[in-house]
Amino acid sequence: MLQLHSRKIPQVLKQCLASECAAHPSSSSENPKPLETLPYVEYIKKRWPDKLLKMDKQIEGLNNERKECRNDSKVLHFLKDLNSFILNKDAVELLPVGSMVTNFVNKQSDFDFVFFPKREIPRLRFLRDFHQNPSFKQNFMSVFAKLITRESEKLGEPVEKVVELPRMRVPLLIIRYASGLSIDIQFPEENYHALRNTHLMRMYKACDNRFTLLFLWLRAVCDKLEVRNSKYGLLSSYHLLLLVIHFLQSEQALSPWPVLPVLAKTHPSLVTSEIPIKKIAELIRSENPCPEDFSWKSHNKMAVSELIIRFVDYYSHFNAAKEAIYIEKGLAQKRKQVFGDVRLQIIDPYSPVSVCRSPHASSAFFAAIQFTRKQFKNGHMLSSLPDVPEAAQFLRENHFSSWRTQMSDKVIL
């Protein structure tokens, strides 16, 4: 009797299970969702996983190139010798800023400097005379350019061209050498914005390596799409860095775990605008500006390729006419209503107004973002570094765009 009952149990169970499955179908028996119905980021991850892995490797290649460029001792020795020959080292110096300090360099990088009188009273006097007396400004820049040209020749680096731009918001001297080397010398006002933002970038760079990697990708793509050229009113490297910082530190873009902190909130004493410029200059000269107790570790574990997809998706939905980016707050807030040309509003901790003032920069950036988003969905531009052949299509499509035509007219802003 028991033996017969034991043989019947499996059949009864099969019938019960079949009945239960019919009433409540399991997820495993369902067909998976079609890829086209997935959200944008998930679609790219599911559709092109191999290309995303290749993208990560290509970006590491950009990073290796950056490290090699950073160690070009010949150029660094020349710049050091030039500085000592043309200036009284006890009174004035050319302080490096930008990629020379942050090490966000590549083979096309210029070498940027700020003319910096070391002592406060002479510095204030010079700044007053330089920025309030147009004749003094023009004469000083011309004499200084001739001095650099003469001393460069003596050091075996002949100058090919000198461009003086005294009427720019920050007057600029551009020295082009026959070897291909180029140096830009800024003459800023008292706030020395370039020194402060260079220090800020170093601090963010120390927080997470993915900041460097995402920026390297963005700069490489923007260069290929020809939307980065601050001298023609397009994006600058600093604009790109701030766009990356906003994305990586904002919970509006990455929730619940951002990659970067909001340093103005987490480490205000390290980046505040109240730090004397003399102290900032010391930090710029220092090999490591981070104090011993400085630390940050993100709970976000996304690969840089996924962050790139999310970056493109985030900015493709960003409304520059309604939102302004505040780096100090770590978010984008509603801005005043805009009529006419829409300009990116990016407010860094050291200026009450946007650091991006040209409408061409905004138009070019969002055109590049929308184009890249479409390319990603079709599997293009995901693993095409460093050549990015898809850029040719973008340039054809935007040949008559206002931001490109003003470049062809050589309108320097």
C-alpha cells in the first residue's frame, strides 16, 4: 500500500505544479524584454558589452600617453631656463597653470603660465597699472614678447610667431616655436582665477582616477569633433573639466552614489576663495597639494565606459536655457529665463558669473552631445579612439552651423 502511494506522489506533484505555473507564470518562462524597450544606458550595456570593454582599454591608452607627455624633460628644462633668464626670480615668476600642473596633458597641449609678481605691494601696483592703463599694457606686452623671443633664440628654441592679445578679458601672449612648442602667458586681474581653478582641479583629480579618465575621453572626442577651441569662443579644457566634475559629483546625474565629492562642502578649507593667493601659489609649486589627512572614497563602482554613456545621456537631457551648474553646490539649479542666444551657465567657486560666456561654446557642445548619443546607440564611437572616424560625419552635418562659420572667419573671441 505504501509502495503504491509513493509511486503516485510525483505525478500528483507534477499536476499541482503545472496548475500553479499556469496561474502564476514565472519570470524564467517569460521572453526577455526586447532591447529596444530598455532605458538608454541599459540598452548600450546589453547591446555593446564588448565595445565598452574595448573603450575602457582605449581610454587607458590615452592615460598612458598622458603619462609619457608629462615626463618630457627636455621641454620642462627649457621652460625652467627661460623663466630664470627673462625674470628676476626673487620678484616675479611665470607660474604654470592648467595641464602643466594638473598633468592633463597630451601631445597637442599648450604650456600655460600666469605672470605673477611674488610680493604683494609690487603685485598690486603692477596689476593697477597694467589693467587701468591701456598704453602701459600694450607696451609691456610688446617688450616682454621681444625679451622672450631673444632669450629663446639663445636657448636654441627659435620663435616662429608671437601673438599679442591685450584686449581679451584676460590679456594673453602666445609664443609659437619652430619646434611646434607653444606657450601662453596670461596677465590676469587680482583674483588670479587660473591659479585658483588649477588648484581646484588638482584636488578633484586626487579624489578618484575616473575623473581623469572621463576627461581624457571627453577632450579627445571634442578635439576630433572640433568643438574645443577657447580662442575662437568654443569650449576650453576648463569648461570640459567643470562639466565632468558636475556630472561626477551631482546626485542629479549619479544616484545614489556620486564619484566625486562636493569639495566646497566636504573640504571647504582646501578650496575656499578666502585662501590668500600667496598660499595658492605655494600649492601650485608643490608636488603634492593634498594634506596628509585628505581622503575620499566613492561607493560608486561603475567602469569609466559606463560613466561615459551616462555622461552623454545626462547632458543630452540638460536644458541650458533653464538650468545653471554650480560646482560649489554640487547641483544644477533653475536659472533666470533666457532670451536669444543660450549660453552655458557654469559657476565655479571663484567667480559670481559663468566661466562660459560664449553662445558658440554652448551650441557646439550640445550638438556634439546629441550626435554622440545617436552614434552610441548604433554602436559607433564606442571603441573608435584615438581616430574617431565618425567625426567626419559630424563635421559635414555642422559645416554651416554658426559656431563653425565664425571659426572659418577667424573671429577670435
